[in-house]
Amino acid sequence: MQEPTTRENPNEDGLVETGRRLEGRRAVVTGASRGIGREIALALARNGADVVINYRSSDEDADDLARVVDELGEQAWVYSADVGEMDQVKEMKRSVEKHMGKVDILVNNAGINRDTMFSKMEEDAWKEVFSVNMNGVFNCTKVFLEHLEQSTYPRIINITSIVGQMGNVGQANYAASKAGIIGFTKSLAKELARKGINVNAIAPGFIETDMLSGVPDEVRKKIVSLIPMRRFGKPEEVARAVVFLASDDADYITGHVLNINGGMYL
């Protein structure tokens, strides 16, 4: 790993980030190859953290992200694993230990949706969403807890969703899995507080990602009309919140769900 240096890194908005709030820490970001996960990994690296880039199938996107992290002067380790499979997560942990050491920050971001009206929903669509969205959070937290218990600055940050707070037509499986993450976060925060491990969640609203890009224009306009700020969120806005919760500035925050939704759900 390169020696850390103070540098200025412009992000995609042209804003300059000069802080190194996470200097010397290591983070695992699940589902990091695209969308919100990619921006989270970049934001952590810009703030001095080495990053494990977990992904399931987007090899090219993951490798490209690793190159960017390297250019920022931080170490990146790319690892393909289905977080819904415990054995694969255990193998990922062993690989991380061998190549990077123990981690301080776990960002459970990986998530999928299989949207359809409940009356038409097949059992496989229910199980697949829960396997990644809920079981993935359990598996990664269970496996990396040993690392976090030994860290000086341990953080668990779970990415849930506004849909888990207010529900949504055609997303009963997705909403239930994301609501489960909120309950998991609050319960685990109480259990792990005595060990000095902060556990928080972020609930993004409607963010400009691949998941939203396929929504028809008329539906997009209707959604925007329900958002007080009259726009969709940006992945980097979620990423900045992750950096905050991972930093020392959030030392006395645990069990919290941080809403990033433009005022759509209060």
C-alpha cells in the first residue's frame, strides 16, 4: 500500500474533497461495482480508506472501480461473492485477511429487486430478494464481526430503503426485506454498543441508479411530484452520508436510520 499523502480529489460533481477522515482504515462494501455501492467505495477511498470491492457478476465494472481507487492512492481488493451464500462470504473473509488484513468498516449495500404485484409474485421472487437483501446482511455481519470486535473504529452501515419505511405497490418482497434491515440494525446496535461497535442504517429515497433508469417517464414524473425537493437523489449524496457515519464525527450515533430522500418520508 502506498504511503498516505494529503491530496485534493475532485469528485464527479467537480467538488474538491480534502478530508482524510478515514485514514488507515479498511472497509468492505458489498454490491460495490455499480450505482450507490460504487459511489460509496469511491467516497471511502477519497477519505483515506482501503476498500474491498465485493460484487457478484460485473467483473469489468469492479475492475474499473479498483483502478480508480488505486489512482486515489488507496488499496483496493476485488472479490466476487454472492453475499446470500454463507460459504462464499466466509471465503471472501479469508481472502481479505490474506491480502488486506482485518477490516474496520462494513457497508452492507448489496441489494436486488424482483418487482411484481403480490398476487402474481412467485415464491422464487420472494426468496431471491430475501437471500441477497436480508440474508446477505446477516451473513456478512456474522462473518466480519470478529474483525470489527478487534477494531479501534468499528462501524456497520446497512443500506436499507424508503420503501422499507413506507411500502410500495409491486414491491412487497423488496419492502419486507428492507424493513427487516431496519429492525436488524436497531437490535444489533443495542447488542454491540457495549463492544464499542456503532451500527447504523441509511434509507435512500429514489436515487438515480440503474434500478430507477428503467422506470417509464410518466412514472418518474409522478414520483418526482411526491418529493418535496422535486428531484431524485444522487448516489454520491448517499455516499457522503456513509463517510459521515463511518467517521469519528459519528462516534455517539448508533441504531439510527438516516433518511436521504428529499423529504419524501419524514
